[in-house]
Amino acid sequence: MLTGYGYIALFLILAVAFAVGTAVIPIGLKRLKVIPSNPSAVKQDIFECGIPTIGKTWVQFNFRYYYYALVFLTIDVLVLFLYPWAVDLRSLGYPGLWAVLVLIAIIVIGYLYAWKKKALEWK
């Protein structure tokens, strides 16, 4: 029988095998000539949605997109941690309440900081 650590080790082995497999399988298929390789100027041409690009092909995005993504991610993490807390609210008692209040306070402080820095304004 596997103990608790055995399951974790098995999960890690499967995760590493999956990551290595997804990197090694395409390389192996290309070496075995299963995946054709016939480069041409048309295939190497830069396009967007099937239409040739107009102007420069390298465009830098505004860094504010990353701020939006980070704020969205923090809200998702907050929900991820709040759901199990809400399900087991009665057995956690006051220590669980204080832990969640600290988590919410950290998220609110970060949100207010982003708001103060005008990271949430769309320009």
C-alpha cells in the first residue's frame, strides 16, 4: 500500500513524465520523419489571422495589460482560498476567521495600491 507520501511521489513522477514526454515526443517524431519538414518563404512569412501584417510586425504591448492580469489573478486566488473556508466555516472557528480576514486585508491593500498607482485605468 502507498502511504500519503507515496501518492505525492507518484504524482510528481507522473507530472515530470508528462512534462518530459510532451517535450520529447515531437522531437522524436520529427527525427523519425513522421512530422514533415518542408520550409519555404511562404511558410516562414509573418501573418496574423491569415492576413499579411501591415506595418511593423513586432509591436510591444502596454504593460498595463499585465497589471490587469495580476489583479484578476489575485481575485481568483482569493476565491480559491475562500471557497474551502466557507465550506468548513463552523469547524474552523475564530482562528479560521482571522486567517481569512488577514488574507482579504492583504488583497484589499494590493487592490488599493494598484488603484492609487492608476494601474486599473484604461488608456
